Amino acid sequence: MSLTTYRDDLDFTIDDVLPIYRACDWSSATKPDALLAALRASHSVISAYVGHRMVGIGNAISDGHLVVYYPHLLVHPDFTRTGIGTGILTRLTDRYNGFHQQMLTADADAVPFYERCGFSRAGRTVSMWVYDGNDH
């Protein structure tokens, strides 16, 4: 496999992003305009590339001072277990190091990954949502 490079910018198109969201079966892929707008409105976006192909992406939404939420972290299935997800998450958490609260919602299968990255269950907190999707 080629060397993975990481970018901290918004220089990507929906054609870069959609293959990852579709391959990971995320319902937001059915709303490409909204997905691209949401990513571009994020406080931070880190993307991973092998050659010119985007193979991973993660974003952060933040007040810029105390709280940050990481809503998306996706790695194309062809590149899982290669360190790309860890590389994206490390770059995001390094940026928000020292914040009072760093939050995310993890699907059951992803919980061990996030625990290895230093996250823990939020006590008796329960995730709640109004959701217009069918994944997760």
C-alpha cells in the first residue's frame, strides 16, 4: 500500500467524499449537497489519502473553546485496520487537546477502537436523537 498522507483543509469535492460514505453505508451519502455543505461548515476536517484517492475523513464541530464533538470518522473498507482512522482521530484530538469536553457517539462495533484512542463511556449518559437516517 502507498504512503498515507493527511490533509487539514477543505480542498475536496463531493466526488472525493461520496465513495467513502457509500462504501461505509452512511445514509448521509443520499444527501450529497447537504453532506458537502456540512463538512465544509465544520470547525475542522482531516482527510487521508493514498495517492490521489481519499480513503478516510473525520470532522469536528466546536465552540472553539470548551467543547468539541466528532460526528464523522470514516475509513473506506479497503483501508480499515491500517492506522488511518487512528491517524485522523489523533490529528483531531491533538487540535482540541485541553478542551473541557471532547465528545462522540460510537456504534457498538466502534467502541473498542475509541476506547483504545482514549475515549471512555460517558457515565450514565444516554445518547438521544431525532434522526432522518437508517444507518447506525
